[in-house]
Amino acid sequence: MGEVSANSAQAVTEVAPSSRNWFSRLGRDGRQLVIGVVVILAAILGADLVGNGYWIHSFRLLGMLLTVAFFQNFLLYDAGQTSFGQGAVFGAAAYAAAILGGIYGVPYPIAAMAAVLTAVVFGLAFALPALRVQGYYLGFVTFGAAIAELIVAFDEWTNGINGISLSLGYLSRPALFGISPLSAIIAAVACLSLAFHVFIRCTPFGRALRVAAASPEAAQSLGINPGLLRSLAFIIAAAGTGVAGALYAPVVGFVGPSAFHIELSVLFFFAVIVGGRGHPIGPLVGLLVIYLLPNMLLAEIVNFRLLIYGAIALIVMLVFSEGLVGSIEKFVEKHRRTQSASIDFRLERLFHRTTAPAISADAPIVVEVKGGRKTFGQVAALDNVDFEARRGEIHGLIGANGSGKTSLLNVLSGFSRLNAGSLRINGVDVTDELHRELGDLAIEFVPHGQRRLLEVLRTVLRGADVILLDEPAAGLSIRERDEFSQTVFLPEWQLNPSSAEIFRYIGSFSKRVKGTGIWVFSGT
């Protein structure tokens, strides 16, 4: 968190042991990145150094599958997209490279680039359903991607069940220190895929993606387009999967439909679940458990691998609810907390009261609704509503359930449009605008849900002129409601100077926040 002055000790008390080494200071993702890179390099390059052909081939395959699984993890956890189509994307890229290189004699680098483009096209095809359905409904839609059947159907291009041979022996010949270029490329691609996943989480895009995955409504209120982010996530995952697919033909030397059945997509999905979704090396551990061990130690029952995948996944989910890596991390974190001092973090201590500016009778009107009408079928939720709020005022919407309080807030925040009447914000007619356009007018809508006080602080610190709170205190205890009201109704908010470092760490917020905008409450 960086250095915090002594005055901030009353807000946050944390003991940072001086004994922490460089590895522990990397953070969870950084530590897992280091571990993952070491394991990948040791496995793939180590097999070349040993010179055992069986292990060389096995770990090259593992490296390709790891690359796809890393992007499956990104898609499933960071983007919140349940997709069983990565196997189809992988197969499409493999066939594109094999068709161009094996049938038409196109140089392999060009064929590999075409394979990545083919994968991106498939990724876009999977992104379209994500604009309409989510969760396991999306999984069922993508589950229908049967690449093997398409391969057989277009046998005039793909050679059908006969497959395509592609020999690139020069890539497999031992070179420097006995390591072949192909093994070096596969190891580099797998390591870079893992590093990419860790890096993208630290970017504004990665943070926005996780917000959109956790709560599309909250993302929309921040001016984030969840549909666009989902599409970009599918494209990114498809491009990474395409790189792995382009390496399949050089590794195996042959591309046939039997390698790309739906069980391949199931393998990628279960690898993430078993290893620990959201953990960078979760797919690595998952593939070791459900792919490498069964295929090497239980080769005689390989025809039952789908049953093996399901059994292992079921056992892991019952015993290790966070996955293998997640459960280990949880245990280590719990042990670490018992070794360090507790943290006393109280948001209300980060602010102090200042003198409230007087609200002038001729203060500008910020929100104005005239003749507002909103209907759902034949039911009128809002009927000829007139409403105005001046800068600095606090309003409460009172009414029985179903009286239209939330409907009015949804109209004001741009989540729905009026059927009749007009809405003006800061003098601008925004009757026909949706939430994304209203984001430029500094309007925020805090959804009913979690961590209400922190959501309010986030909203105010973002510089919103109008703050809409729907059921802000529902579910809070008496003490929590008291703290909430004391914080929310401060006429002007100002961060304690000693708290500036804390908020710079949380999100680079400004040191001074004026709460002279409009507050509109609905419900509790």
C-alpha cells in the first residue's frame, strides 16, 4: 500500500513485516507467474535436454493445451463468459494452418498467421451469442460447436476423415544446447500467454472487464459497455488460442477430425475449474491432474477420459471448493493473517465535516422531468411525473412497492427511456439517451447490492453531479445505517490529508471531493 503517515494509523493499522522477501512481495499473481514460467520451461525444455522422444512429444502437446487453457481462464473468470467453444477455435486454427501449408504449400509463417485470423473469426462467432445470453445458457450455445462434423462435411477442403499431413522437420531438430526451435517456441508462447493474463489484469481494460463480469449494471453506470468488452474478450481469447492451434500441425505432423471433438473443449473448461478459476496457474495444475496424469499413468483406460475428467472435477469441487490452487492460496492467506496484526479499516474515519454551503433559492436546476410517462405493456409505472432538483438538494422518493420509485431512477440514470415527456440534465435534453451517453454528464446510479458505502464513495469521488441511490440501506444493521447516514449526508466531503495515500492506492482519487450535487434516494 506504500507509506502512510502516522496520522493515518487511526484509519488503517497494518504491520508489514520486514522479513518479507522479494518473492512474497510480488503478490499472488506475480508469485504464480514466476512459478508457472519455471514449471513450463523446466517441463518443455527439460524434456529436450533429456532427449526422450515420448516426453518431448507429451510436453509439447501440454504446452499447446496450456496456452489455450490460460485464455480459457481469462475468458471464464476475468470476462465472466462460460464458453465450451475453445476446442472448436483451436481445431479451426490447426486446420487452417494445415490446409494452407500441407495442401497448398504456403510457407508456414503465412499459414500460421492465417490460422490466427481464422480463430478470430470463430471467436467473433462465439461473441455474438454472448450479447444475448449469459452464464450456462451461453455455455449450452457454445457447446454446439462441433468442429469435427464440419471437418467431415467439407471434406473437399479438409480431406475429411483422411486428414492432412504437414511435416516441418527442421523445427524439431535439436539446436542450441539440444533444444529444438519448436520446443522453444511452444515454451515461449505458453509463458507469454500466462504473462499476458497476469499483465492484462493490471490494466484499465482488465479492471473494467472484471467489473462488467461481476455486475453489468454497475459497469453501465460507470460508462462501460459490457457487450463490447465481452466481444473483445472473445477475440483476445480466440487470437491466443489460434496461436496454439497453428502449432498443432508442426507438433503432431498430422491434422485429423478425431482430435477436435467436444471433449477437447470440456478438457479446457475442467482444467480451469479443477486448478482454480481466476488463478493464473490454475490451468497448469488442472491440466497436470486431469490430462497428463490420466493419459500417462492410465493409458489403458484412455477411452474413459471424459468420465475421468468428470470424476476428478467432481471430487475436487467437493473437497476443494476453490480449486486446487485456490484452496492452497486460501490456506496460506489464512495462515498469513494469523501471523500479522489485524487491519482496522473504517471508511468514515477518512473524512471530516466541513461547513455546508447555503443552498440558494435560485440555484440551477440540474435534473428536470416534465410529463414523464413510462409504461410496461399496459401498466403505467410512471404517469405524468413532474420532478425537478436543484444543485445541493437532497430528495427522497417515498411510496409503496410498485409505485414507480425504481422506474423513475432508471429513467434518470439512463437505464430506460421515457415513453412520453422529457428529461433534462444540466439543461441538456437527454430524453432519448441511454446510460452510456449520460456518462459524459457525470450521472451515477448505484445499484441495490453490496458494500453500499464504498459504492457511494466511489460514485462521489468520480465527480458525479447527480447521485441516485436505490434502496441504499436495505439489509444494513442499525449501526451500519447510522454510519451510512452520517457519511452520506455530509454537506461537503473532504479527505483527511493522512488518508490521501490510501485513496491514491485504491484508485488514484482526488484529495478533495465536493458533495454539493444532488442526492436522490428511493426506498430504505
